[in-house]
Amino acid sequence: MISGMISNAFPEFHRCYPDIQLTLVENHSEDLIQLLARKKLDMAVLVRNGNELDGTERTFELLVSQPRLIVVSKKNPLAQLSNANNALDHPQYLDIHLLANQKLIAGRQGQKIYADITRMVKERKIPIHSFLETQSIETMVSFTLQDYGVSFIPAFYLRRFSHLQELVFFYSNHPELQWALTLEFCSHELTPPERRFTDILKKVCQY
């Protein structure tokens, strides 16, 4: 989804700078960070958690920032903690220790979400039943609808799915559950084309 969103910014950018060629590279966040450090990329769209926004030394622009919602099926016992107003735009607070003994759906090894969620439960010493590894957001939503486990998905991704009325949404203030999409740069001073691309991408992210 992120790659598609980035490519949506290309046409307007090319109208402004027809002589500049853009090349899109897809990879995990950690690999993109290494490419930036080695100056193999001019910029990268990266997923960050709440702790990392304060820790990065690179120049970056914040594209989107919102909680990673804790999402469960209405069949899950945690759903009993919700009220009648619960919805994607009205999630309720959940103590993350209530995730104890749940099956968690949090991407797969090598993905940013997997690293963040496994770190969170380890640091908070939350006993987990198991992790169900998935490749895509689509699979995470499908498995959650079927009550295979609890998933962690920003509303940014969820809005395009149907059957959301079958799900219950919670949030937590834990840093690992704060999600941000950033545009990070190899250099500290943005060139006019980089500034223009940033403005276009911010606009695309609002849709």
C-alpha cells in the first residue's frame, strides 16, 4: 500500500520537474535505513514508532502519525470491554497487559511491526499464547475477522476495508503502539525538488 501511495505522487512531481527521474526501491525499514546511511538513496519513506521519532538524527518530515490500533473480532473476549460507541474513529483505551495469553497477529520476522510488538510484550513481560505470522495487512484483517488473534493496525490502513462493523478497536499510549510514516533524507538541507516531492506526498497521504 505504501509503495502505491508513493507512486501516486510521481505524476504531479514529473509535471514540476520533467527532467528528474525517480526510482522506487522497496525493502524493509532497516534495510532502507542502511541504504540512506550509505547514501544509496536520496530519501526513504519509513515506519517509525513513538520512541524512534525522538531518536533519529536524520532530517525527516512527518507524513502521518496515529496509534497502531489494537483490533479484535467481536467474538474475542476482549470485545466485551468495548461500549456501544466503539468504532474505527472512536477506539477505547486498553491496558496492554490484558493481551496476556492472546494470540497476536503482528506481521512476520523482518517486518517493522513484528519487531515493535515482540519488543513491547518482552519488555512488559506479557505472556503471549503465540504469534501468528502474516505477510500483508489484508491477511491480518482477514485473520482478525475470523478471530484467529489480536492485530495491531493503524486506521490509515483500515479505512479501505469492508466489514469493519465486525471488529472492535482499542488503543494504548505505549510507544511501540504509536505509528508514524516519515519521509527521511540522506542530506540535512532539502533541495527544491525534495521539498516539492515532500509537499506532494503529504497531500497524497491525506486521502
